Amino acid sequence: MNLDLINNTIIFVKEKLKGAEGGHDWFHIERVYKNALLIAQEEDCDLTIVKLGALLHDIADSKFHDGDETVGPKTARVFLEAQQVDENIIVHVLAIIENISFKGGNFDKKFSSKELAVVQDADRLDAIGAIGIARAFNYGGFKNRAMYDPNIDPKMNMTKEEYKQSTAPTINHFYEKLLLLKDTMNTVSGKKIANERHQYMQGFLSQFYAEWEGEL
């Protein structure tokens, strides 16, 4: 493995995401990277592609680029070509970036690989559990959304466009995405960790509603 390539990628991503929203900053990338390395230990996969996929998966999240899903892959390609990475590796990494997102859960994946499975699980793990709760409310605050409104029900089975345009309260996001992720995991390790983090979120929601109603 080319350690210089990985180190250069880390430097590039840190610089590119300087000042990013707290749930999609370098620390998010670093957590996904660590999750991916952990999961990859039990999977037969190409570690270089896993590392590059994890490091570059959110290099330009469409949420912060007017919904443009082409910016991330384009940015990653320019960087990887400058690093003289083999074209077959570039194509695989870009496929990971293009297919990793949840997007409401209602779209057909056009690509699959063991490396995508690992990076996707690593990314989804960072969306659930204690970190997932913190990220959800951080992003909700960033978008000036209500924490909770009992009069607004979660909207299930949204289309990709409805999901991208949603302005619902943050608590709704648990039902529209976060609580669904446990059943979308690809790997044995990912499923085990997701189950534990899922239970933590359920406990949080029970406590939240009890406090909201003044019962605790």
C-alpha cells in the first residue's frame, strides 16, 4: 500500500473540509475511516480502496452544494489523478462515493462491491448511536429546524427528492432514516455494532418523550 497516497489524501481532506458543518467535517471522516478499518479486518477486501473510499466519501456532500451529486466524484477524481492513482482504483472509489448515501432509502444501487459494503456500513454507523444523535441535532440547528413538533408526523418512504428537500423537525429524522439503518447494514461486524447503537437511540427517544411531557 502506498502510505504517501493515504497521508496525502488525509492532508487534502482536512484542508478541503476546514470549516465544514460539524456533522460532516474532518472528524466525521476520521470516525468513518476508523470504523471502516475495524470492519475491514473481518472482510476480504482491498484495503487501499476502503481507505480511499472512507476518506473521500464526503469530500463534497451534495447537501452543501445545492444538491449537486456530481461535485464529490469530480473533486475526488481530480485529486486522485494528480496522485497518479490507477484508473481502475479511481473508478472504484468514485463508485463508492456515488452509491454510499441513504437518500431516503428509495433508490436502486447501481454498483456493489465488498469495499462499498465496508465503507457504507462505516458511514452509517456514524449516523446512529450517541454520535448519530449529536450529529442529527447539530445539523438540525445548522438548518434552523425545530427539535420536535408533535403536530408534524414523520414522512416515511420518501422519494430521493422529497428526502433531500425535507425541512422536518430533527426527531422526525430518527424515524425517516436513523432507526432504519440497522436493517440496511451489509457486514457481520456492521450489523452487530449497529444493533447496539440502535438500542441506545431507542433509549434516548423514550427519555426525550418522557421529558417533553414532563413525566421525568
